[in-house]
Amino acid sequence: MKRTNVYLDEDELKLLKHIAIEEGKSFSEVVRQALRQFLQNYRVQPAPRQIPKKEWASRLEALLQRVQRRIAENTLPGKIEAEITQASQEVRLARRKAHDARTR
């Protein structure tokens, strides 16, 4: 085994120490067990289902038709593009915030 340092939040550290005491194991043993379980679950995740090209095209066409039905006939392409850009920026910001919250 190799020694390494890991930074944990205070609450995580307290909980892990509590679990170690409760299970009669060392702190390091509990951390190694948790990491092994994480790595095993990480490797076992099912691969995403591949959608056949014809089905993909059919789904895309249906989606485009639903979107087109929602757009007023007199809507200018520039307005549509602006709304798409704004929605995209909102999604990126939300993802960035979620990522930042997970990595703190």
C-alpha cells in the first residue's frame, strides 16, 4: 500500500470516524472500503443504450415538429436564435453551479 493525503470536510471526517468506531474498524480501513466500493460501482455502470440511426432520426423529426408547432409563424429567426442562446447560457450556468457545489 501507498500512503496518501486526502482533504475532507469536517462533517465527512467526523462521520467517517464515527462509522469506524461503530464498526470496530480503523479510520483508514473504512476509507479504503468506501473507495473500493466507489471504484467497483464506477466500473460497473451500464453503457448507454445505442439508438439505431432510423429511430434517432425519427425522434429528432418528431421533436422538431413539436418545437415548430410552439413557435408563432411571425417569429423572426433572430429572436429564435437569441432565445436558444439565452437558454444555452442558463443551462451552462446551472451546470457550472452544480459542479462547483459538488467540488466544495
